Amino acid sequence: MERAIYLLTVLALTVAASHVQAQGTPREGLALAQQVCSECHAIRRGQVRAPNSRAPTFVELATTPGMTTTALLVALTTPHAGMPMFILMAEQRENVIAYILSLKGEN
């Protein structure tokens, strides 16, 4: 039973991730990141230090080997140490993820 739940969760995240790639708007993701994320994270290219030294920059997130839409979706929807749990609408998550991934390879 646990394995079935795990597989359904992975499938749901995969479907959600493919939707994120197709629908996110980086420009809107940047606008939301400025409002919500910039208190802790350096969100723009060229910012070398985050306001919170424990928070990675968005460029660091984007250029982490193996970073994917799915990984960012999990990060935004799963509580983890040091990260406040924001309640974002699906479209907001899609936009922030699209913005972060738009920084990949452009540091």
C-alpha cells in the first residue's frame, strides 16, 4: 500500500512538473520572488550573496547539477529546515520555478 501511494505521488509530481515547464512565466515569477523570496534569497543574476547566509541564491539553485522543475516543485511544496512554508497558488509556483530555471547557465 505504501509503495502504491509513493508511486502515485511521484506520478502526480511528474505531471505537475511537466505542466510547470509549459505554463510558467519567468517575468511574473521574478515579480513574485521580489515580494516573497528576496527577504532571504538573492534572486537576481549578479547578486553573489543572499540576505540570509543560509539561503542559496536563485542562480545557485538554477545551476545546481540535476536541478529540475520537479526538484523545485518539491522544494516549494515540502517543509524543510530554515524555509518558511509559503502557500502559493499553482500558477505562482509555476512562475517562480520558470524564473529560477531561466537563470540556468546565465550566471
